[in-house]
Amino acid sequence: MKHRRNVLKDAKGFRFGRSKKEREAKVALTKAGVYAFAHRRDKKGDFRALWQTRISAGLVPFELSYSKFIGMLKKKNIVLNRKMLSELAADEPKVFEQIVTLAKS
């Protein structure tokens, strides 16, 4: 009884029989755990793609591509990660412009 109650409690809010029937709830919880594990890894890639898009959008006024900009930063030994660059591009365009001019020079 206790096991069944705990399984159904964990499956609360699931749709259809998955929240009412023990066997379906167990399967749903197992799948949910598998997806959660896999997507914790995927989330890192999703954020990296978001940062790259933001940086690329911030580079449009400078007529620079993302890859060329990152290459310039590496040549100049400017070590800023993509998260910081994307935040600067979105929130602090003047600072981002200074970084671009520094990388170009």
C-alpha cells in the first residue's frame, strides 16, 4: 500500500491513467526519469546555441560573422566565455562594441 501511494503521489499531475493506475504511473515515472537525465545534458547545448545566436545578432552592425569574431578573440588571447559575451551583446552594447574593436585591432 505504501509503495503504491508513493508511486501515485509522484505521478500526481500526469495525464490520463498515468496518475491513477499504479502500473502506468510506474512506467511514466521511469520514462520521466530517463528524459530528465538525458535533457540535463541537452540543456547545456541548448544554452550554448542561444549564446551563439545572441553574439551573432550583436555582431550584425559590425558586419562580422560569429566564427570570424571568435577566431579574432582567440588570436588576441581575449578569454571571455560565450555566456558572458552574449550577456554583453544583449545588455551592454557599448562594452560589447569595445570588445569587438579590441578584437579587430
